[in-house]
Amino acid sequence: MSKTNAGFFFEDYHIGQVIRHAVPRTVGSGERALYHALYPARHALYSSDAFAQGCGLAASPLDDLAAFHVVFGKTVPDVSLNARANLGYAEGRWVMPVWPGDTLRSESEVIGLKQNSNGKTGVVWVRSRGINQHDEVVIEYVRWVMVKKRDEAAPAPETVVPDLKPVLDVSDLAIPEGLNFSGYDFGLAGEPHRWGDYQLGETIDHVDGVTIEEAEHMMATRLWQNTSKTHFDGTMRDDGARLISAGHGISMERTLSFNGLANAQMIAGLNGGAHANPCFAGDTVRAWSEVLDKAETGAPGVGAIRLRLVATKGGAPFTLRGEDGKYLPHVLLDLDYWALMPM
């Protein structure tokens, strides 16, 4: 009997299945340092204990997307090791901050299945949760992936497509305990623009670009213990290229958005997201944002702003879809999220 793990294939999943993922991981200041080395991450609340304390927190937590990647990476061997593509996200919530010294583990529940018409692959929906050493949920989200079948002749399961919220309500967002932007230091944060300065429908060209490097992508993907074959094994694609991981792309584009959104300090909710086209080493990535909504939170000085973040590899900013409704070839990522910003 083989002792190696080939990963889950489409026919291995069933509705209601709960998967406890290996391996728990204690995060520390090293994650923050390496995250900031890999990306141009400059949001002040995640860079400085003193700044975070001035905002009512005990110290600077781990970057929101760094915590997300740790949780996400643990799900890969059981959810997307044999995936053809990571298709989308919904109902993502950062329930509480992750602090250096926390130990995180992940679990996922299968909530949807649909075999594709070619009979070779199927779509799997899972609700994944990151849980700390106190058995508290710190992050939860839904994602769906296209997974290969082991046996193309295996019967198709009954189709179940989950009913997901298209957009989280501001009441769904968890505001970190004690967060208070009443005494926010805009000078140290890097920009003067507050919640009231942004208008619905406003678009922001973040100007800066970064050329994706193979070595940095490989380091980042290993850091999050993401073992998906498409990111490491050059034989998985006919062209021999390794696909840049979704997590690496999301973090790069979020940090590019600092120029114009430096005060969108914390990601609180993920409404949806699509990886529109593949990204490869050598692509130069740029980003633009659109303000979709704004809401008050009830926390002192804290507003919520809903943003569309679009990553591109060339093409004019503020272009997204063609006349046929499909994403244009230069669009890499279309992400819809809530962030917390001083009012």
C-alpha cells in the first residue's frame, strides 16, 4: 500500500464532508518580516506596534492577507492539490486579529459540487475556517475550485450549488475589539485622505507596477505551505510554465493599492473575487480600484469602504470587460472587499 498522498480528486468529495487540514502552525514576527520583504507592504497599522496602539489595539497584528494565506495554504493539499483553477471567493470575514504567537489550524466543509460537461473535472465549493489555539474562528471564507477527476467514468454526484451572499452587509463585518480611529495620525499613515474624501463610483489608478519574479513567487508559495502542483511542477502545463499562485497575486495587488488607499488599513470582508486570466513570471502587474460603497460601523472614527481592486498586465486602466461581458485578456484579478478606514 502506498504511503504517499495523491490528494483529493473530484469524486472523493461529498456534501457535508468536513476536512481537518494538517499541519497547525504558530506564526511569529518572521512571517511579518518576510511578508514585507516579498511585497511593498506599507499599511501603518500592520507595520508599527506604536501606530496600532494609537488605534486602540494592543499591538500590531499579523497582516490580514498574511493570516489569510496561512489559513488558505493548509487547505491546499485537501482542496486544490489536483485543481485546474481556483475560480472564486465569497463570504470572507476576518473575524478577529491574528497575533504573533498564535497557532492556526484550518478546516473546510464541502458545501457544493457540480461536474463539468466534459466529464473530466468538476467544481467543488468549500467553506474554510482558520481557528486559533483558543478554538476561536479568526478567518472564514468560501471558495470554489475546478478539480480533476481520478476516473472520468466515475458517476457524477448530484449537483448542489450553494446560495451565497453577493455582498456582505456592513453588519456582517467584525470590527476588532478596541479599534478606534478618533486619534488617527494621517501624517504617519502616509496620506491625508479619509473615508469622507472618497466618492461612490470614484476610480483610482495606483500608478505603480511590479514585475513578477519566479524566485519570489516560489518563496511566497512555500511560506504559506501551498503545495498546489500548478505552482511548482513545470510538467503540469503544456507550455512548461508555472502558474503564479492566487495568494501571491492578491498580496502584490493589495500592497500596490497603498498609493491612493494608504488609509484603507484593514481588510474586514471579502465579497467576491475572480482570477480572470493566468499570471506568469515576467508579467508586470499594475492595479486600479473603484469605490463601490461606504458605510459607518459604529466603532469610534471607523468607517467601512467597499472597494473593487483590479489587477492588470498592460491595457488601459479602468477597463474590465469586453462587449461580450467576458474579462479582457489583460485583466488578472477582480476582487471585491470591505476595508476599515478612518472617518
